[in-house]
Amino acid sequence: MSKAFEIPICIPDLTDHIVKGEHFEATNSRDYHVYKCNWDQPNYSPVAVKVIGVLQPENVSDLTKRYNELLEEIKVWGRLQNEHILPVLGYVYGHGHLPSLVFPWMENGSLTKFLCDHQTLGRGECLRLLQDIASALQYSLTLIVISNVLVRQDNILVDSHGRAFITGVGFSKRLDEIAHKPIGSATLRWIAPELVSKKTLPTSKSDVWSFGCNMIHVFSRKLPWLGIRSEKIVGRLLAGHAPPLPSMSEDHVQDSSFLQKCFSFLPQNRPSADQTLAFVRESLMTEMSRSTKVLAHNHDKGSPAVNQHDHANGIPDVMTEFKRRVFDLVPPHLIDVDNMVLVSRDELITILKPETITEEDIRQCGELTVIHLLKYAILSHRWGKSEPTFQDLKPEGEGYKKLKEFCVKAKVEYGCRLAWSDTCCINKESSSELDEAIRSMFIWYREAHICIVHLAQTKSWETLISDDWFFRGWTLQELLAPVRMRFYYGPTWTPLTQNPNDKDDAKPGPNRAWEKMSWAASRTTTRIEDVAYSLTGIFDITITVAYGEGDRAFKRFMAELIEKCKEWQILVWAGGLPGCPTEPSCYRTTDEAALEMLKNHEISWWGEGCGDDDFSVTKRGVQVKLFMVPASINQSLWESTFLSRPPGRLMTSPLEKLVVQSPCLPPASTTEWAIGIVNYHDHDDDPNKGRLKAGQIYICFLLRRFCLPGLDTVRNHWKKEVTENILTVRCKRDFEKELETVWL
């Protein structure tokens, strides 16, 4: 086959490295075939080659359509980076009419086949499969991908080690394609009722329903709705019936309770993907603790533990992973809650004895064995009087009483032998340890088994909203980082709720940047530099800590964030400077239309349809492509009205009027104005053009330059006008034009 259909360079060409060999056909469907081949790299031999099916290869339009679908799949699937989503290794020519994709070979095939072949799986192995699925689901929904992939049983594959992977089939489907696609009989066993009754778009909550169906599948080794024909499932769903639950032992009644929540017919009552993953992990850790006790009991009775490791120094891989986690993910000092003393990282090996972990522990629970051994509780609070310090951990004063109460809860309620508090676990006399604490705080809260929050000022639900904890800069990352939190208030440490987890999860990183900045908008810090330093963990950004630099810290932070973030929303602020906001409050807005657009990240992540995702920080400022519309101005004392100029004499103005309230705009006689649309639509055929659609509202910048003929664009380039509010404008008619590069 000729290479007329080229693939972007984002994945490698493996044509010269893939050997067809026996060319065993593993999967056959109308859309694609999967073959088992060999790669001349030992790490990935054998591999799976996915050959795209084309119904009418002689039909150019059909071939082109399938090629464009392939490019979309590569564009989306290739950007997914999660250990439980099957990675795209590359592509090859010569296997079909179009380039074929290469993936790691999954020895055990689909989840259904694996469960049929392994009828005696232990509970720990079942929970580990579900943890893999839940982890991939949480990751995909964090990126605002409404995946809907769990409704196909062949979209979950299992490798030779019994680990589950989600395939990217379905990630590249647009929502409008999903909405108009008929529901297949095979998917009815996994699909949420609202997708049947109301023909609505899939959401994160419909994915949780599908996850519940996978729980039934894994625990019972049988398909959901077993014994009920596909055509009758629709009637059951419409009548308000959920899939029958498998029989559970009294020890595992929590599984049935969680499944009932997954199968709520009100989507808002279902758990979130984060709560789903937290439940599975907690169940897996509980099962691991139970298995450990059984092994210890057998050992005490004289029965040898299964696969007990004989080496005195422990299993080498386990010891390596233990030390890696201790020095990379655990604070330098923790509290030994039994003795209320500080212990260092080096002392943890002696105290926790990782050498006692057995091969059976690893087989049952994998890396969670080490995580469980290192679990610690972490405290989030507002400092009070007489707090204990690293140098002075004396059992006296109100601060120590609070610390002691926290440690008791950590051990009794959450089974944590270790705990951490920012009052006494940081040696603030050591500049290196203080610097590490500021850089790593988010990670420490993220890795904690439980974050216990104490709201000292709260006396009841009525006084909750006024507690200082909700208005301080550092406590924002303490809210966002942990996977699991519990809130307690008042001197009696009354639990705020009876929930096992009081929060949904938020991933660190530059994604959803505008929304995260808006959360920080109303929070304050004692030191001005901490406005920036307290946000670094939330956005996974590293900057040098230099107290004394003042507001320059926030400018350095924003330069790093804009460079790392690829969402156009991060460029949308009010006030501050033309090329940089001066504080998080610049991202605050009460404009409902603007809020709806700024919080919609689906289009941003797909990398198409909305705005420039390739902006960058340069010496001239933030370089970004905008949809520029020339404008005239009518000025009064307090406000100015901008009218877009029609592109031709016989055309009408493409935009409705834009009213800006400001007494400080420069005079119209010496200024040229333009409206720069930020979230324009991509052009279907020309990447250098953008499109606006009639009736839609867009985020825009107001830009100006001197009205002096003869000046070159370097000296007289467009400058962003600082406005008090984020601006929006409505489009009057469909309009397309060349994009322009500006520097903010």
C-alpha cells in the first residue's frame, strides 16, 4: 500500500520493525481486525496490530472518511497517559488499506474471556481488576472525556499478569456522534437508564452505572442481567429495575450497598468517579489487611505462609519500591502516634519492617501492599496558640491537645500508625527542609491515607461558612490535594457528616486552570509570596522559593503556568496587567455566559473547535492567535461602545455592539481598535482560519494600537486593553477569516 494516507509524527512509524509471523487473527469485527504480530524490541514482543476495516475500499469518500476517523483516534488516544489505558506504540503500513495501529499484546484477551478462564479468582484479585478499571475511568473523566467505553465488554482487556486495561475505542467519538448512534443490543447490559429513556448524552454518572455493571461481572464471573434477553432489558430499565445483584457474604455487605448507589435512577445520587476509585482502593486495602491477619494466624499455628520469602532482607523489588516511596512521596518527618515522637525517613524501615511482606501479599494486592504499610494521616487546620514545634514537642498547651486528638483519630478510626502536622513535622530552621516542604506539600497531602480537617471556629452548620479555614491560601491545596477527607469541628471534634469521604477528587496539573484560579480568588495569605507558592502544588508547577521578592513571585508562577497550560481559558482575566494577571482574583467573574464558556473544558482538551491551544510565553509577551475584528468606538465619559466594522461595503457588521465601562480609554482620534475573539471555532479546511457562528456568545479581548501610518507592526503591535470585567460579545451572522498572531 502506498503511503498516501500519512500519519502525524506524534507516534512512530514501526513498519520496518513489525514481523507478521503467524499473523494470528485475535479479533474480527466490521470496524477493525486485530492480529498478533512480533516486534523486534524485546519489551513489546508480541504486539497487537489493529487493522482498520473499510467497507468499500474502492470508494474514495469511504476510504477518506475512515482515514479521518483514524486520525481523530490517534489524536485523542495518543494523548492519554495513564497506566491503565492501553498505549498506542506506533503505526505500520502494509496490513490493510489504511495505516494500522500497534499496541501491547494482551495475553488474556477481553475481561469476559479472562473471567471465564479464571473462575477461582480471589476477592483481592477481583478488587485489583476493578481498581484498574476505576483508575482509568477517573483519569478519562478528569480530562473531561465522556468516554462511555465501559458499555462494551471487549473494551476492557487483561494482560498476562491479570491487570486490566481500557482500550481507547470510543474516546475519539464526539458527543453528537454518540447521541445519534443507535444503542446496540450488546451494550444494553451495561448502559445507564437515562441513556435509554431520554436519549441523553453520556455523562460521568452514566459511566458510574456502567462501572457497577462491571462490578457484577467481576464478582460473579457472569454478565449483568444474566438470563434476561437483550430486548427485554429496555423494558426493565424503563420500569425502574436495576441489574440483579450477585449474592454477597455478610463480610462484604458494603459491596451491595455501593452497587445500590451506582444503580440509583437519579444520576446525581450516584458516586463520582473519584469516590468510586476511593471505595475500591479502601476495599482492597481492607482485604489485604484481612489476608495478612489470616497468614499471621496460620503462621502462629505452625502452618507455613504461602510463598513466604526466605531472605532476611526482604524481597528486593519490594524493598526498592518501599525506599522509593519513602524518599519521594513521604514527608521527611512523621509522628509515631503510639509514642508521640517524631521519626525520620530512615527510621521507617526499622519501624514498619517491609522485609516481612510476602509473595502472597504481592500476588493479592500488588503495589498497594507497600502503600498500605506506609499509610499516614495528615492534619489540615488553622494555627492557634501554643502550637508544638519541631524543636519543642512537649505534651502541654492547647496546640498539643489538638495534635493528640488528631493522632488518636488517625489510629483508632483510620488505622494509621503514622501522622503528619505542619506545626511540628517541619524543621523550619533548615532552609532545605522548608523549601522541600513548600514544593512537596501538595504531594504529601495527595499521598496521605486520610486528611483530617479540624474547623476550630465552627460551632454548628450555621457558622461553618465563616470559618477562617475556607479563606486562607494554603488550605486551598489542602482541600484539593487529598483523595479522602473528613471534616471535624469544635472542641469536641464532632464529625461534619457521616460520609466515609467528604470530598470529590481534583487532579494536580495545569488542566481546568481557570476554574482552579477562580477557587483561589477569595483566599488570602499572610506573606504576599505565598499567594504563588500555595498554588504550585495544585498546578504541578515548580518555581524557586525566594521570600522577599513580593508580587514578583506571582508573575513568575503565571509565566510557568501559561507556558505549561494549553487551555485558552487561562488567558482570560480582568484587571491586572495586559500580559499577566497580578493575583487570582483577576479570574473572578459574575457573567453567567462567560462562566459557562470558561468552565467548559471538553473542547479545549480535544484540541479542536475552540481557540488557540498552542500559545506560548515569549520575550514580547504571550503569543496567541485571535480572531480579530476591526471596531469603531463611540465614547462617553463613563463608558464606550465598540461596533465591529463590516469586512466589505455590502456586508453587515458581524458582531453585536460591545459596551465597556471605563473612563480611562485613550482617545479615538489617535487609536485603532479591534475586538479579539479568543474561543473562535476551528475552520474545517484551513488551519490558519477561524469561524464564528450566528447567535453564539464569545469571550473577547479589547485591543488597541496607535493610529499612525508608516509604523511597522513590531513597534506598533496590538496591545490588550485592561478592563475591569471579562468581556463577551454575541455574533450576528456566520463569519470566517484569517487568524492573526498578537502578543499580550
